[in-house]
Amino acid sequence: MSALAEKLPPELLPEALGAARAIQDEYYRANALSALAQKLPEVLPEALGAARAIQDEYYRANALSALAQKWPEVLPEALGAVRAIQDEYYCANALSALAEKLPEILPEALAAARAIQDEYYRAKTLSALAEKMARSFARSPGSSKGDSV
């Protein structure tokens, strides 16, 4: 939907918005509104409302995470939604995905990952976060590959 929203001429945006609002499936409606909010920032509150209204915790976390990629002010809510996922497998996947796209939440994602009870999912999530942290550190100013002690 994002690719389509980017190509829509401005005169078709109101019609696209009406179509997005009419989508019955809450997950797809939230995704469509999120895509349109890129072109119509005034749609952001509605996209957020649609994402918050998603009953399935995994889909709600995914929708909020997608919005957080475009609007950093949504980050705390997205992370909170991810942390609220009861199923550890889905929580681990959502945490890894969120941290991959939003490095600024790595410390909070790391804390949430440590709290995962299932050893396999905790290890998987911590491993994904460690990879992300290593890549972020390698790109950060002041770090150079040639530094050695």
C-alpha cells in the first residue's frame, strides 16, 4: 500500500482515504491509513487510532511499529505494544523487527528481551539485538575498524 500511496496524485488522495476507512479488516485498515499518512500527515491520528484498535496484540504491535518508523513520537507506544504481547515467540519476533528498524530503542528492546522466559526465544532475540548493536557501533562516529588495544 505504501508504494501505491506514493504514486497517487493529490486529487485522488481523498478517494483513497475513503477506501482505506472502509476496509473492514482492522489490520489492513491500519496499514492502509499508515501508508496514506505519509502523504497526508493529518491522517496520522486516525492511523494511530486504527492501529490502537487492533484486537490481535501481534498485529497491533506490528502496525504501531510501522507507524513508529515514520513518526518517532510513536516509538514509546510501539515498544509498549510489543512488550504487551503475551506470546513470547511473537514478542521476540516483534522486538527484533522493531530494534532492527529503530536503533534508538535498542536499550529498551534489550531489557524487554532479557525478560523473555523461554530460553530459545530469549537467545534468538538477544542474538538479533547483538547483531544490530554491532552494526550500529561499527557505523558510529569515532569507531574505526583499525583501532586495537
